[in-house]
Amino acid sequence: MRSRQRMFAAVMRLLLKCLRLGRRRRFKLVRQVEQLWHYGHLCLRSLLYNSFTNGDVVLDSLFEPVYWLVDHVTRWFGVVFVALVIGLTTSIVAIVYICLLPLILQTYTPAWICWHLAYGHWNLIMIVFHYYMAITTSPGHPPQAKNDLTGISICRKCIAPKPARTHHCSICNRCVLKMDHHCPWLNNCVGHYNHRYFFSFCLFMTMGCIYCSISGWEMFRDAYAAIERMKLLEKERLQVAANQTYYQTPPPTFSFRQRAFHKSVVYLWVLCSSVALALGALTLWHAALITRGETSIERHINRKERQRLQKKGKVFRNPYSYGSWDNWKVFLGVDVPRHWLTRVLLPSPHLPHGTGLSWDLPPCVTEQHAPLLAI
């Protein structure tokens, strides 16, 4: 009897021990699952709900593949864009010399002939000079040695000194001094040393396209009407030819030279008008930025900073703006009145003010303004 009781007690102790062990394992598994859940939740909150994350960061992350594709396409097709600019410009100049210039010399008065020759060649020289300088001049890059500059930030992409107004170009894969943007039509960045060349090219190209559109308006109307007559007479000629034998087919009403002339005039006017509208809008946009003393990148940075300080009841002032008129003088490098002729209206390879590493008060600024940044 006692042996049975002992055996029953042993079995019960073993059963309780197994139940207790299973409960411990179950509780341990539950604790591990809870720890993993809390850890994952903490990681998710650290990625999405930290103070450095906002809607812009999320959008940039989502569009990162698109940015990568655009950067690589722009990098490889930059040469194609430059060749396209040169080819289209050359075609317009060839049409003007071959088709329009002989007509101008035969029909215009001597005064108008002198005006067209003088203005047209001056505009062409300014376009060619500034485009060549814009694509061949380096925008400027900060030194790679960390001991050369002090009191500046470090670029997180190229791990190099990053002076004020310097930004990293993902296409060139380098930091650019006073970077405005990367222009695929130049296959080059627009920065401190070639910003003036880029804007001057846009300005004179727009002026040249407007000049061609206005002066060639009457020729365009006549050429367009002639092309419509060509189409109408071609239909009539085919209808007549269908009712006659092959040796009675009437000759063409327009020669190849006439067709080429009229189509070239239409091509010139349409291309110049389209470029004048598109490039004119871009030129006005950059003119507004220059008036405010900003670049395209700084415009977005200053807008966010202005909104941030406005919420705190403070006023933001652009530290690189010296007033509308002085901003233009600094940008164009006009130190004395004669520079408006020698540096603006004539080709000039003069360097901009400063080195792009520091931004001291330029000598052409008339007066220094109040504290620039109210924080």
C-alpha cells in the first residue's frame, strides 16, 4: 500500500514538474516575442518619427530611383545635348546667310542693311563666346585638403570641406562652389566661375531668337502661304496626271530650290519662336534670382528658412544679397561705369568677385547693409 502511495506521489511530482517546465518555456517564448515586437516598434519609430524626418525626406526617399536614373541619363547624354545645341544654332545661322541675307541685301534700304549686319553679327558673337566659355569653364570646386579651410561643414557624400553656398552635384559627383544647377545643355555644372557665362548665353540667345522671329515674320507668312499653294497645286497636278498619259504629265510648279527656301524660312521661324518662349522664361527666372542674390538651390533653402523663422516671429534676410542694383553689379563684375561696355556689352573673360570659398563685401557695393541674418 505504501509502495503504491509512493509511486503515485512520484508520478504526481513528475507531472507537476513537467507542467511547471512547460509553463516556464511558454512564458520564455512569450517574453521573446514581446521583446522582438518592442524592438521592431522602436526601430520603426526611430525611422519614421524622429525630429529629422518630414514629408520632404519621405518624398526624396521614394523618388531616389528616379533621381538615380535622371542623374545617369543626364551624365551620359550631356554630349548629345551640347551637339544638339551646336547643330540647331548652326542650322539657323546657315539659313540666315544662305536664304535671308541675299534677300535683305536686295530689298532693304542701306540703313536697315547696316542695322541687321551690325546687330546680327554682334548677337552671334556674344552667343558663341558665352556658350563656349560656359561649357569649357570649370564652375569651381573646394580644395580637398581639410586643413586649408576652417569653420566650415563637411560634405557627407565626398567627405571634403564644404564652404558656404557650396553644394554636392550628384551628376558630376563633386562639390561645386556657389552651385546653381547642373545644366545638361552645357554638360557642365553652373557655379561660381561660369554662372555669368550661362546667364549671358541664355540672355543673348533669347534676344537673337526674338530678333529672328520679329524680323522674319513677314517672310514666314509668305513662305507658309507658298507651302500651302504647293500642296494645293500638287493635288491638282496629280488629278490631271491621272486622266492623261505618262508623256503628258505637267511639270512641277515649284522647283527644289523654291521648296527648300520656303521650308527653311518656316523652320527658322518656328524654332526661333519656340526657343524664345522657353529660354525667355528660364532667363526671366534666373534674372529674378540674381536680383534677390540667390541661386536656384538657395531659393528653396531660403524659403524654408524664412518659413521657420516666421513661425518664431523673426525675419530672415539673405546674407548674400546687397540690394537689387548691387546684386547685378556683383554678378556681372561691374566695378566702374565703363565696365558696362567692356564687360557686359562686349565679350569679357573676367573672373567673378571672390574665390567662392569666402564671401567678403565686394568693392562695387555702395554700402553695407544691416545685420544680414536675424536669428
